[in-house]
Amino acid sequence: MRLSPPHTYHAEVVLGPERGAVAGLLEGAQRAAAEGRGALIVVTQSIEFGPSTAAGDRLEVRSWVDRATRTLLFVQAELARPDGGQVVATGSGVYRIAS
């Protein structure tokens, strides 16, 4: 069972047919978790893929700010099957706060 840290972003999504859809969902969720902290510039982005997914799959995305400094945010995200199911991808990103 996964436990989510406090102050998470959570959404139910349907995977689109576009190339890079998983990466886009993870980054979008990371940015949503960091909302209100100013303009963000990507420093690094890392994704680990698990079981395969297909266009039309219903998934849950969760993200949270793992750590923050004055100028950097360290954000995590995961994409999983609904209702506590199998994690299909995780992502971590470091963002520079531009403003």
C-alpha cells in the first residue's frame, strides 16, 4: 500500500495517444503540486517506467513537493492504476524558481 505525503496533488486521467503522454502527465502533476511558488524552470526530469500502458487507460496521478529551498523545488509524481493499483510510472523533477 502506498502512502501519500501531505499536500499532494491528485487527479484521475485518461492516457492519450500522443507520444510522451506519460511524461507529460507526470510533469504536469509536478507543476500542479508546486502551484503558487512562482514561475518554474526545469533543471532535471527523470522518469522510471513500469508495466506498459495504452491509450485510453484510466490512471491516477499523484504528486508532491518532496523538498524546497529558496531557489529549488524537488518534486515527485507517480502514475498508477485506479484505486491503489499498480504503479506504472514514477517521475522526479528539480525546478528552479524563476520569480
